[in-house]
Amino acid sequence: MNILVIGNGFDIEHGIPSSYKNFLDFIRAYRIVYEYRDSLDVLYENNFQYELCKISSKYKNPSLLLQKMQESKSIEREFGDVVSNNCWVKYFFDRTSRLEGKYNWVDFEAEILYAVQMLSENRDSITGISFAEREIEILKNNRRDKNLLSYVMNRLLEKKPGQLVKKQEQIKYWQKMKALLLEDFSYIIRALEIYLDYFIDFEKVKEDHELQGKESCIFTGIKFDRLITFNYTDTYSILYDSDIYKDFIHGKADFGRDNEESNMVLGIEEFLPEGQKNKDIEFIAYRKYYQRIVKRCDFSYRNYLEKQGGRSVTWIFGHSLAVSDKDVLIKLLPCSDFAHNPDGRFLDYIQKSYICYYDKQALEQQVANMVQILGQDALNDLVCGANPKIKFVHQKDFRKELMLSIGSKKN
């Protein structure tokens, strides 16, 4: 059985502006016109259209978006509201220089991890962190201020102490800040859902795909038995096979539902040591494994792999193999006797894995990530051993490898 496993690189390869940088650039352009939505003139309209075109040609008509911004219950209005005064959006923008030139969601997740780790390391187990005067002012007055997280992070980075207040007051401020951050975090996930499923025009994506011609498409004519996707979009079904069975590991974007119904997962890996991770659950809501459970994501692929009994081959495309997805990836890779994995019973069900890489830099990063997932001895055995079970394939050769392995069997 041949299973296609895809990450965000798959969408990017198909011209979809799905990188975190595209998302932030879109928010930046959107917020400017949204602020003046009731008094927009031709200059604003033309500038908005120009800014979106700089990012991608795959968005819906900017003029229509501007018109709907003024409707009180429109999706455009909802998006504008949730990104206009959001702590996490402001924090991500503040970190832009550090992130410039990076395009994977793992980089986005790294910034979330950095913030959560910083707060964890500087807190007291009971009273949390201390706060400076301007931070207290925000929390005391129960007002939303997009600068709150940035204020706190910058102060902690500079190792500046907060004000001394009564113990109960500090606990109260700490609880308030955590609640505000988590609420804004849910809003940024909702904004991402709207961005991917509403603002991106998949009819344009499909038209461009058809214009390219079948010969230029890596997956044209290849029949997989199952799709496991780490993406929020349904790109593969739209462009290649609408009938394939799909597992959305991180949930699927659907702009038509409300924030409470969303099953999209955006978060971090576990960073606490073994003896602490099951006791310290203060920031558990940011963990991917936790979100997958509470948002009822699809785990049926595990049962499928078990039933196949070692006959499954995974084809991994557009995934960085980041350690934040270790708990899922380790079940989609072959097993080695050198691997130490308490959940290793699933690993025996993968016969072989083909991993596509874009260029040398991507290959180096993927190999480094695999060491973190499997361990260097296991990786060396699986790639370079007497019976290799993992093969890294350059993107330009990936279709050829697919045709040799799958195409010949299907024809």
C-alpha cells in the first residue's frame, strides 16, 4: 500500500501562498485598509490590490473584499476584528527580522515555543511572573492591548524585574494574562483558517495547475492508496484525486464554522524534561498532542497501518520532518533495531519510506531533524544499512521514483 504524506511544501509547490510569511504579509496589508474601511478611497483600494499582488495572484478579488469589510457580519469583518488587536500578531511582527527568509510553519511554531518557554522559565510555580507598571495597567483595567505579550517578552529578555505587589494580586494578573494570551491564540488560529479557506481562491489555483500541463506535475497519473496530510487545505483532492481517503493530522480549514468548532492544530512540541512534563500542565493548551485530542483530530491512520501488517510504503513530500511532529512521523517511518521508542509497535508497519527534498539545504535540515526523531544510529541503519528502508530523493527525481515503484504496478 502506497501512502502519500504531505506538508506545507506541497501547497507552496503548487503556487498556494500558504507560508507563515504569506499569512503575515496578508495581515499587514489587510489591517491598513481595515482601519479605514468606512472611508476608503481609490488610492487605498489600488494600494491594497498592489500589496496583495506582491504576495500572490491566488487571492480573491481585492475590490470585493474591501466592499464586504463594511458589512457587520461578513467573514471579512470577522478577520479584520481578530487580527487588529491581537497579542500574538503583534509579537510575530516584532520578530519579523529574525524570521525573514523563512517559509515553513515550523518557524512560526518556533516563535510560539520561544514565548512559552520564556514565560515558563521565568515564572514562580504559584504566583507566575512579576509585571511592570504598564503591563499591570493593561491587566488591571481588563483592556485588550496588542502590545502586552511584546512588553513582557522584551522585559524578560532584558532581565528587567517587575514591580513588587501583593501575592494575590500577582496571581490574579498572571491568570489574566494567560487567559488573554490563550484567547488571542485561538483567534490567530481562526484567522489562519479564514485566510486559507476563504481568501485564497482555489479556482485560480486549479486553473493555473491545468495551464501548466500534466507533464510538469509530479503527481499526475499516480494513484495512491491513502493521503496523510499535515496541511489544513484540501489541495491534493482538488488537483489530483477527489476520491482518495484523507487523514487531516492537524485538522482541516473551514471558514464556515465558528471558532469553537475549529479542529485546526497549531502548536508546539513538548519541551519539558521527562520527570516534569506530566506534572507541569500550565501551558498544555499550546501542545500539539493536546490540541489533537481535544479537537478530535483524525487518528484512523493508525488502525489502517496496523491492518496493513508491514506492507505500507510512505512517500513524504513537502514536509520538513520537524521534531514538533515527532509523535506522528515516527509511526510513518520504518523501524530499526537501533531505535529506542516505547511506542515502536507502529513502526513495524512501514516497509519503506521515500523522502523528497527540494535542495541541499533542505536535505541537510531534514537529516538533522530525523536524527532528533529516530536517533543517529537508527537513521544510519535505515539509510545506509545492508537493507535500506529510507531513501532521500531530490524533487526533480521524485516523479521518476514514483513511476518506477507505483506507476509500473498500476499499469
